[in-house]
Amino acid sequence: MQVLGLLHWKYLGLLSLTLSLGASMTLAKPAMSITFEPPQGQDRAPKRASAGGSRESGRCFHSGNETGRSIVPLTPQTNHGLTLAERPTFFAYVPKTKETQEVEAFFIIEDKDQNPHYFTSVSLSSVSGVVSIPLPQEAPALEIGRDYKWTLAIGCSGDLDPNSPFVEAWIKRVEPNSLSGSQETSLERAESLGADGIWYDAVEVLVELREQYPEDARLGKEWAELLDSAGLQEIATEPLLSR
């Protein structure tokens, strides 16, 4: 009986140790890393427009712009990104504009044959940062498998002219798979989208999380990693401007 009792207590001790180790391993699970993996065989879009001095951007932007950057579209280095959404959100960095001027941005989407798809104006604040341009419900949905070019141009005096600074980038809507097709807003979804090469949606999910939890330092780290993986590390510390 003593032997059986001893074995019983040893068994309980081993069981307790196993459960304890299991819990420790769960807690010690390594943190995820949200990065962008370009899809295999994805076409490269035309070279990213710099929207720099050749477009006389100094007429629009504040002379105290320390970075010297002009507009930068938040797209991968191919200048072409994928989305699952019928009406995705587009993002671009815009430097500080001149406070004494009426500055408005114009957002245009057209297909690869230059047929117009959508047009709107975007009010800009005088501070620099990442602006977001969501497609509203009344905008036509993007068609699956079709390439679209989007342009963000700055009207330095409230209107466009041949010298208005601008950037262009490309987007294609694709069919979702079983994982990336989820509608959940979470770090796990952002990680899945980035790994699947669904750029626009990964950015959108992470922006939503950063807006919900602005004090969460981990989200800032994940944002920096995602942008760095797409060659946009210089934008990672720029603020997200209110939508």
C-alpha cells in the first residue's frame, strides 16, 4: 500500500509538472511579426512617381519640412498591391502644407485603359502624416482580377494645374482564401494578410488597431515592421492623421 501510495503521489507530481510546463510554454509563445511577403509572380507596376522637385512641390509644402520628402504612397516597392475588398482604403504620406494656402488633394482611380472609375477631393490639414482615403459605399466596387491605377494630386491653390505634385500607384482585387477572407480585426488577421501578400488590407487592419489602441507600443512596433518589409521604413514614425 505504501508503494502504491508513493507511486500515486509521484504520478500526481509529474502531472502537475507537465501542466505547469505546458502553461509556461503557452505564455512563452514568441510574438508574431507582421511583415509583407510579395505574392509569387506578381506583376511590377510602373516605377513609383517621386512627386518631387520636378513638380514644384515647394509651392504646396512648408519650407520647414525637415525630411525633404514629398508625397509617398503606402504601397510595396513594386508600386502594386493586392486587396480583397470591394472598396478598400488607400493610404499616403503627405508632408506639412503651407498654412497660408488653401491646399486640397484630389484622388482619382482609373483602370489600366485610363477609363475613369472614381474621383473625390480630400481636405488636408497643415500637419504632416499618413492620410487615409476610404472608398465610400456609393463608389463603384473594384472588379476581381482587374488592375486599377490610383493617383493622389495636390492642388496647391485649391485646384490642379500642370505643376501640381502627385503620386501614382496600382491595386488589384483578388479572391480571398479561407484564412485571409476573415473579416476579423486582429493582429492575427494582419499577420495572415501580410503573409499572403494582401498589402492594402493588412495596412487597413493595423491602422484600425492603432486607432483603437493608440497607447499600445506593440502595435507601433508591428506597424514599423510591416512598413519596413515593404521598403517604407522612412514613413514608420509618421503620425496617422485622423480620418
